[in-house]
Amino acid sequence: MTDTTTRIADIVPETAPPSSGRKPKRLPGTSRRISSILKHALLVVVALLMLYPVLWMVVSSIRPNSDIFTHSGLLIDTFDLTHYPKGWNALSMQFGGYLLNSLIVVIGAVVGNLVSCSLAAYAFARLRFRLRTLAFVVMLVTIMLPIHVLIVPQYVFYSHLGWLNTFLPLIVPKFLATDAFFVFLMVQFIRGIPKELDEAARIDGAGHARIFFQVMLPLMVPALATTAIFTFIWTWNDFFSQLIFVTKPSLYTVPVALRSFVDSQSASDYGALFAMSIVSLIPVFLVFLFGQRFLLRGSPRPAANDAPAPPIHLTQRNTMRSRMQRRIAAITATAAALTLLATGCSGSSNGGGDQPALSKDKVTISLNWWGNPARNSNTTKAIALFEKKYPNITVDQSNTDWSGYWDKLATSTAASEMPDVNQFDQLYVASYAQRGALLDLSTVSNTLKSSALPKSVVGTGEVGGKLYAMPVGVTPNGVIINRAALKKEGIAMPDTDTWTWKQFDDLATEVTQKSGGSVHGLGPFGSDSFSLGIWARQHGNNVFDSAGKVTLKPSVLTSYWQQELDWIADKASPSASHIAEGASFTLEQNDLSTGKTAMGFIPAGQFTAYNAANPDADFTMANWPSGSSTDSGFQYPKPSMYWAISSKSEHPAEAALLVNFLLTNKDAGKILGVERGVPSNPAIQTAITPQLSTADKFSLDFTAAMVKKSGKAPAITPNGASDIETMMARYNQQVIFGQKTPKAAAAAFIKELQDNITNAG
């Protein structure tokens, strides 16, 4: 009887004794239903808010490019399904190739982390060895190190191993338990597994290997799945490492390929970008969908005798790391700059001595540039012509977008691995030249014929009296005008050959008034050095002199920012908050492209891109307005970009031959067109004119007209002043929001700029 009672008691649980208190009141059925409906409605709204960016991206992938940034809703007026096939075939190879490259890297990283992190975690959690605690602490400290601290030493190390331009730097470290977070995660999980299981296995004669594979691994499935899922997602989305270590377009992964669709300095194809972004999300979605059930499993409770600290949540890990990165960002940037300076100063300029001769043997050189898919395609075709003409020379190509380009170039230069030929912006020529990173082009003058370009244009590539960079294209600065917007409001076009600043101001104000504020008259200047340079030259001033000193007068900069404030006050331009919001927009997103402003100040080289972004605007361009005291010759043809050669190049003659070919070969010029600006070589301008589109021909004609009115080109941006654009944006925001007066901001800006140049040496 007792046994039966016991068995029944084991099966049937005891019921809790009745509570002596009053039973809690329950909501009536109708109230409960209403409460449930409200909760679910709130959850649906929150879910839609979180999903809206993804839904908008999906909708944008099937909209015409012209509608993407003018329609923020999810309703589609016109379907355009061509973005998917266009994006799939837009780059140097089909997008499926980039997906395959990413899968190779991701699978290698996942396998590496699962194997190495689980073995390392078992050693830390179950083995006893000397300095175990110290080794564990050191491993945890590495979590707080941002990649920017490690990237240059890693780059040098992998370069010596010959691993650059392979997937090995992205995969092999994962087999060495370098991802400390996952080691820590598994250590905490293993500590939660009772040690009695280990002891029972040892009684059966099992060693550490058998215990690990037969006891631990089956119990670690949730931790292993978590490691696999997040390694997949983080590696799939990793842009910086893949950008730095892989430079061949054929080896690009999905993040690097996606950035190739967008370039802040030229036209971007957002429709194709969004289409391929949707395609690239599919693998991540599938992995998370099938692996999420493992994330919901809790880890076992820790054994009492271990008493480890509870595992931190994955989101907390990201938060901790981002905070630490922000705290040491300044130290990191300083360290990187010092490394670049030290490495650059050790470079040789190859100055003096005999001119290098062209080799008759097989030679491989590298060419590096930034740009959008159109530029990439045209440059690849021009390189093919070069390789056909010089069959013993092979050109390795590397390209990315504007922002990623300078990160990659700085890292490779600091590691003494700068590509042979590089595309440069005027802001950075002096900085790299004075660090010894660029070749003095007079040492290859037998191969690179600078005489093909006008002397005034060639001089813009000189630093300290030596030629370090050859201008690729030139562009003046002008006023772009949306004639369709003026016509819609019944406003006649003024005579832009003779217009004054007062006429310009009145026109901008009239547009805003007649449109009821839906279109403002102009997008003001205020934060770019090109427009500041033109404004200064109108007032008989320049920003820098040939010695690299700041010659910009405080009164000139004060009037520059005061003019912007006057436009805002008169409502000729948008509000300060709107200007600040649009500061980070790309060309396709800004107010000129979306029709929210009727005029703006732009480099003429961007005219074609604006026409493509807003084909209904009927854009034209005009010279800047002037006044009775305006100096003549204030315009000048600013180089849109340069070609420069690394001082470390092992084949300077072949590199110079490539630059000379790109600048002087008419067939190459016809392929490259005016995408990099109006060609600096007059012979190329003549050769390409018959094939140009209407917009391109207008850009060329406008540039030619402005060159005739141009004065002497200003001095190049000196070393230490490369951040002038960033500084201008910062001070400009302080001015338009009233934090500083134009006069105070001008004085502070000029002092900071001069201090930066002085400190740079």
C-alpha cells in the first residue's frame, strides 16, 4: 500500500493549499479582448516601424531612380524591374561572383571559429595550467581593441606572407581563436555543464579528447549555433577588413561590391544598389530563420563549485565595444597618422640619377582609383587597350568608393605597399608628397610627357617646385540653374553673362516666394573649399600661398558665411536645420537633384550627373555673379583629380607609361570621356567632342568658356590642410545655428587651419 501510495505521489503533484486571501479580480471577457487587441495593435505598429526601412528598400529597388528620393512612401507610381538585371551585371563581373566570394569567406570563418573557439574554451574552462588566468584576461582585453589599431601591423604581416589579394587573411585567423568574444561565450557555457559528467567519463577511461568530442560538444549545440550564426552575419557584413586585404575586383565580397554602386563624388545607381542589397540579404535571412531556435535555448545553470560570472548578452557586447572605440578613437587616429608619417618619411623619392628604363620582361603594375560602376567599366576598357599595346605589362586593378578609398590607401601606404599608380584628389597631393610617398615625376620625364598638357594645368600638380601629380581633368565652379523650376513659376531667365549679386539674390528670393516655399531659390555655399576659393578670388584673395601658409583674410571668410546667413534670413535658401540635415546627402539625394532648390554652386564636372539625377529639370550653368569690385580672373580650372605614382614602385617607368597613355592616347580618351572631368589634354578634348552627349558637350563648352576667363591657378592645398572640408562643415554649422558669429568663426577657423599646417611640418 505504501509503495503504491508513493508511486502515485510521485506521479500526481501536490496541489497548493487554498489561499486565505481574496481571489484577484479578473477583467470581464470584453475588457480582456480589448486589452489584447490593443497590445497586438501596438506590437504590429512597432514591427512595421522597424520593418519600414527594409520595406522602403524593397520598394525602391523596383522604382525608377528619379523617384527613389522624391517619394518616401511605399506606394509605387511606376514600376522599374530593370534594376535587378542591371545591378546583377553592372560591375566587373556578375553579382553572383561576389556572393560566391562572400560564401567562401563566411564558411571558412564559421568553421574556423567553431573549431578553434570551442577548443580554446574547453582548455580555459576545464584544464588547469600555469598562467591560465592571465591568458584569459589578456584574451578578454583584445575584445576592446578596435580593428584600426591592428590593421597596419596585420597588413604588413600578411604582405610578407604573400596573403594580400587572397581570402587567407579573412579565414586563417579564425582558426587561431582570435575572436575572443566567442571563446568567452563558450567558456561560460562549458562552466555551466556539471563536472560530474567529466568525472563519469574519466571513470570509463575517457581522456580530454573523448570528453570534449563525446560529452561537451553534444551539450554545446546552443553555444555553437550562436557562434555560427553571429560569425556568419558579422563576417557577411564586414566591410573594412575585406576592403583592406582584398583589392582585386574579381575577389571582392558582397559589402565591397555594394559600395561600388555609390560614389559621393559622382553619379550613383541607387536602384541597382537596393536591388542587389535585397539579394544579399537573402542568405542572412535564411541563416537567421533556420538558426533562431538555437538562440532561444538557455544555457545550463552554472555548477555551484564554479560560480562563474553570468554571460553577457550579445547586444551588450556590441555596446561595450562601441563605447570603447569612441573613447580611444582619437588615440587610434593619432597612432595611424604617426605610423603613416614614419613610414612615408622613410620612402625614397628616386630623385636624381638616370631615368628608369622600360623593361622588356613581363611586368605587373597596379592601378588604384575611386568611382562608380560607369567609371570602373570605362577604366577597365582603357586598361585593356594599354595591355594590348604593351603586352609585356599587366595592370592589376583596384577600385572602391570615395570614403573607403582613402582608408585603404592610408593603410597600404603606412605598410609601404602603396599601389604603383593612384588616383588623387587635390586635397591630399601635398600631404602624401611631403611624406615621401609620391614619386617626383621629373625622374620619369622620358616616359611621362607633361608637355602634352598646358603649363598652367600641369603646375597644379606641383608641391615645393616639384611635379608629383598629373591632372586628369579640370573643372571650373559655376551656378547650376533649374530652368524648369523657373518656368513653372513664370520667372524669366536673367542675363547670366552680366548678372550681379543683387540680381542673383532677388531671383533666389522670388523663386521661394512664388513657389510658396515648396522650392527654395538656391542651396547656399558655406562648407566646401572650392566655393570658398572662388569667393576669396572675387575679393582679391586666396586661401593659401605657394609657401603653404594661410593667406585667407578673416574679413573675406566672414563675408562668405554672412552671405549664407543672409540667404537663410531672406528664405532664399532652406533653413539651417534643413541645410545641416542635407550635409551628408549624396548627389542624387540633395535638394538640386530632388527639385527642392532651383540653383546651386557646383563644379562643372558634376553637371552631367545632375542631369542624369533629374532629367526633367532642364539644367543649365552660368558663371558666378559679380559686383563692381569683383576681381577679373576669379575663375580657374581646378583639377578634378590626378594620377600619381608611388615612390615605392618597383616599376616607375612602366607606371609612368600607363599614366602617359591614359592622358594622351586618343582611343583611351574616347573611352574615358568626361566622367573624370573635362580632359586636361586639349588634344583629347578635340578627339572626344563628336561622341559626347548633349550634357557632356555643354559641360565641355562651359569649361572652355570659363578657362578663357580664368586667372592664375591658386596654390595647391598644403600638407596639414587636408581636413579643410571637415573643418568648414563644423564651423559652418556653428555659424548657421548661431553658436558663433561669422567673424568669430572666421578667426577661429583660420587659426586652427594654420596650426594644423604648422604642426604637419
